[in-house]
Amino acid sequence: MLVDDVKVNIKAGKGGDGTVSFKRAKMELGPTGGNGGDGGNVYVKGVVDLGALKKFRFKKDIRAESGKRGLPDNRSGENGKDVLLEVPVGTVVHDLERDMIIAEVNRAGEEILIAKGGKGGRGNFQFRSSRNTSPKEFEYGKEGDLVSARFELKIIADIGFIGLPNVGKSSLLNELTNAETKVANYPFTTLEPSLGVYYELVIADIPGLIKGASFGKGLGIKFLRHIERTKVLFHFVSAQSAEPLRDYETVREELGRHCKKLLEKPEYLIVSKKDEVSRKRLFQIKEELEAIGKKVIFLSILEEESIRDVKIILNELIEDKKKG
Ligand SMILES: Nc1nc2c(ncn2[C@@H]2O[C@H](COP(=O)(O)OP(=O)(O)O)[C@@H](O)[C@H]2O)c(=O)[nH]1
Ligand SMILES: [Mg+2]
């Protein structure tokens, strides 16, 4: 099961206390107490691993190290070590007490501070003045931030699989990834968008788009928000359909009603189950779809070669993604 919502208690490190000390040599009095080190910060860091929130189900309390006490000879105490929490790209960090969003992790490698360590206190060296040449003053280190956080994963899929039910969307997702989608020969088996990860790409399989979906028929429309931010759509039509072009247009209509922007996304048109029909029929379908200016990719999940064609496209998309 994908963990996409967890609560975590976070405590940044406390600052180290300042120190009081004096020079030992008889003729040279004077303060030498150093400052305490700063407490460690806590950061989140984006990684390409949808499962990265899972570890927080068992690891609910995160603390960064405290700063060390100041030292004689005006040496500062060591800073506490920072903690870097790896979270999936797409994670939103809420501060539950302040009821606000404190971080949104949008890119792999991105690091965002979510709890700041306390500052180290000053040692007595810092309090010296012409009037007071042997101060005994010092400061305690400050407490680090205490954050009651919620990590919520808002998945940004790179590719959305769309099409009528039963056109092979889940089958291809299974074939490409290890998502454990149910595959069956009837509509509506996939009850939630399945997400697959193919190397760096996140693929969302949007189930159940049917005519009338934008009016609440079927299940698909509920899931369309998952593809509002995707970069590319793979639009599937079945070669077995009597009217592939009409199927295509039906889905486009529903998309457009939900959100016009979806129609502007780059799209690959995939004609699935090519093994089920004659070459002659495939040719007809190709002509029909190319007439509306679409590049068509034929696919059979039973044929390695056509899976390879899909992988070539995916690899290009991975390259594009890397380039940003
Ligand atoms: N012959 C053949 N059957 C396929 C192919 N792709 C999918 N299927 C079958 O079509 C049915 C529906 O597939 P599914 O992936 O669940 O469709 P979805 O509703 O679009 O996700 C399943 O029985 C699959 O085994 C294909 O390329 N060739
Ligand atoms: Mg499906």
C-alpha cells in the first residue's frame, strides 16, 4: 500500500549553552568562554521514490542533534548535525499547529528547511567590555523549532493513461511497472488511479472514463485531477472497437468538459490490442486516425516488439524530464 499521508513530530536541535571561563595566567585575566554551537536543522529532501513516506509510519519522532556547549579559549561548541528527511517529490509539508503549509517539494534533490535549530548561547568572552573585563555572564542555547508536521503526497504524474474502460491501460501499466493493478476483461476493476513508476517516470492509470463522466457518470472524472498537472497523455483506443475514432472523441469531450487545459497536453495515441484484428483493419484505423492529424502507435501487450516501441517513447520522456 502506498503511504501518502503521515504525521511526524519534529524537533530541531537545541543550541548549546555559552561557557564561562577565564584565562589561567595570573597576569592576564579575562574571559575566554566560547559560544555554544547551533542546534541541528531538519530539512526535507525530494527523492524519486513514491514509497519514501513509508518509513515514517514507524519513525514518528525525528530530532536533530543539539549544539555542544562552548569551550574555553573562546572556541565555539560544535553545531548539532542536521537531519535530512527524504520524501517523495510531490510531498507537501503541513504544520498542524500553525495550520499552514511550510514546504512543497517539487523537484528531486531539492532541500527545504522545515525546523530550524536553536542558536547557541554566547559565552562570557562576548560579554567583555571596558567596564567589565571579567564578566561571568553567558547565555543558554535557544530551543530548536518544534513542529507537528503532516507529510502529504500529492502525486504529480508525468504521464496519464486515459481512454474508455477495457482498452488495455492497466495491462500496459502492469507490463511496464510492478504496479499491482487488477487486470480484467470488464470495466471498472481499477477503483483508484494506479500509479506505476517506470524509472524516473510516474504513470497514472485513470480508470473508467466513459461518456457522461464529466456529469458524474462512471468513476473517471473523480480521478482527472490526478492528470491535471501531467505533462503527457497516452490516449488508448482499442483496435477491436467498431469505431476507434469515435471512442477517441468521446474521451476528448469528457476531458474538455472537465478542464480545457487537458486537451492541450501533448498526447500519444495508442491503438491497443492490435493482435486482435486483421492487418487490413489496422490499416483502416491508421488512416482514420491519421486523418485527424494524430500520430498513431500500435500496441499489443503480447508482442515484445510493440512494448519496445512504447519504451522508446518513455525513454525519450525520461531524457526530457532530466533536462527539466
Ligand atoms: N489480446 C490482447 N488483449 C489485451 C491487450 N491489452 C489488454 N488486453 C486485455 O484486455 C482486457 C482489459 O485490459 P485492462 O488493462 O484491464 O483495460 P483498462 O480498463 O483499459 O485498464 C484484459 O482482459 C486484458 O488482458 C492486448 O494488447 N492484446
Ligand atoms: Mg484498468
